[in-house]
Amino acid sequence: MNSITTQQKRLRSRHRSDRRFKYYGMIAIAFALAFLTFFFVDIISKALPAFQQAYVQVSVNYSPSIVKNYNTAIDKNDRKLVSKTFLRTLPRKLKAHPELLNTTQIEWALANHRVDQYLKGHDGHGLKRKDQKYVDELFKEKKIELNFNKGFFTNGDSKLAESAGILAAAIGSIFLLLITMAVAVPIGVMTAIYLEEFAPDNRFTQAIEVNINNLAAIPSILYGLLGLAIFINVMGVPRSSALAGGLTLSLMTLPIIIIATRAALRSIPDNIRDAAYALGASNLQTVWHHVLPLAFPGILTGSIIGLAQAMGETAPLLIVGMMAYIPEAPTGILDATTVLPAQIYTWSSESMRAFEERTAAGIVVLLTVLLLLNAFAVWLRNRSQKTW
């Protein structure tokens, strides 16, 4: 009787332990979801104002004097509200359209960051009291508006917050991703195929495998030092170029692709290989016609995830000089360029409030791209996965 009672107590104790473990797991998941919710709400709330920009309606006098001094084109009171970016374009616009000479045009001009932040209700905008009253009057007359900030997507970087955009960084990121994909994916996949399917199992190949696993775990900034030493100092690749950054990120991505490819190849049952060998296929024919097609979804998924990780890297790119100020979009892989993570880092170090919201907007754009790449990898894996 005592033995049965003891067993029942132990059974109840185990059930209580199971319930506690279940509750701990639920609490951990709830905490993680709460943190993610707070993170996304905070970032998105800070980023939304960046997708709007203030524009002010001004009278522009296209006199010959604006070629030497563009400040004479508009009234003094309006000049306090207008961005210098707009004023600097007036001489070029007059040169492109000579028919505007000695005419006065009513145009919507880009407002400076002080007016923009004041209209958005942010503190610390730096607008004087009398200028605030003037802005309020123009707003009532509908001569100042907050419109969609298309310049955020069509402009490069700028020292003026109201005209800063992500175009140059986005194109640089595309160049970088293409170079990384062109170098890392073929080399990584072929290396994994050789190690998994053809290489003999000896101490040399085992040492290679251990080093590959170790390379996947070292800090990414060390790859930046390696890229600086090899590609810039030895090979003479231009500093701050997409080629230097792409080759550096290729070194960092290679171990990830190799490990993912080997895992995909190991997931293929040996029965498929044995059946091919039984029909007289060679080792190469077996791998090429039977193993690789079945492992392709896993290989592609691992490659996409590796490239997505490379796209979000900043540390190795700092070493190869991709923190440069790039106002114009690059036209080739040898031009100086920057990338979205580096652009976000640069904006985050600025003191102006307008750069803070652009930093958040850049983070939202980068997160969106990374989430889409990972979602595409998951969708591709589920769609292409085969059972046997």
C-alpha cells in the first residue's frame, strides 16, 4: 500500500513538473512576442514621419542674377523656410529652360528640416517664434503641405536631412549582393559537393571540415580585415567599391553556404545513390542526375539565407571603407558606394531629429527586404521539398 502511495506521489510530482515546464515555455514565448511587438511598434512609429516631407509654395523670380547668387530668386521670408537643395537647383533649371528667364513662377519648393519637424509636431525643430507664426499662416492658406516623401527613395545621401535618401545605398546593396552571389554560391556549392561526395575521409579533409565550421563562427569584422589585406592591399581593388565589399562578404558567406549545402546533401537517403550505382551510373552521374536535383531546394534555401545575412552586415564593410558619403548612385562595381546598413549607421550618428526618423525608416526598409528574402527561402523550400 505504501509503495502504491509513493508511486502516485511521484507521478503527481512529475505531472506538476511537466505543467511548470509548459508554463515556463509559454511565458518565454509571450515575452519574446511582447519584445518583438514593442520593437516593431517603436521602429514603425518613428519611421512613419520620414515618409512625409514638407513643401512650401513660393514665388520664384528667374532673373539673370540667380546664376551667381541663387538666394535672390525668392523672398527673404520664404528663403528661411526653403531648403538649400531647392535653391541650388534653380541655376541648372534656368540653364535647361531658357524660356524662364525674367519670369516669375509659383512653385512648390522643398522645405527645410526645421519647417518639416515643426509641422510634424516634434520638439527641438529650431524654428524661431516669428517664423512659426509665418508657417502657421501659410499652413492655413494651404501654401505649406506634408506630402509623400518620394525623395527618400529617389535621392542619395545628403548633409541636409530633408533631401537625404536611400537610392545610392540601395543600388550599392544590389551590386554588393550580386557580387557576393556570383562568387560565394558557385564556390561554396562545389566545395560542399566535393567534400561530401568525392573527398576521401582522412585527416586532411576532417581538418578542412573543422576549419569551415570554425570560420562560420568567427566575428564578421575579421573578414573585413582579411578583405582589406587581400583585395585592397594586394589585388588593388578600389577602396569603398562594391567589388571590394562584395568579395569581402563572399568570404564571410562561403562557410554558411558550404555547411547548408552539405546538410542538404546528407539529407538524401543512400538508397538513391545505391540504386544509381546498381544501374551502372558513375559517381559523377549519380551526384549530378540524382542527388543534386533532390538536394537543390535545401541548397537554394541555405544560399538565400546566407545572402540575406550578408546583406545585413556592417562590420566588415567598415574596414573596406564603405562608410563613405555617397550623394550620387554608383554606376558600376568599381565606383565608390555604400550600403543600407552603413547608411543607417551614418544617419544614426547625426544630431538632427530629422535624421533620427530617416534612420528608423531605413531600418524598416532593410527589415522588409530581409524578411522577404527569408520568407522566399521558406516558401521555396516548402514548394520544392520532395518526399521519398
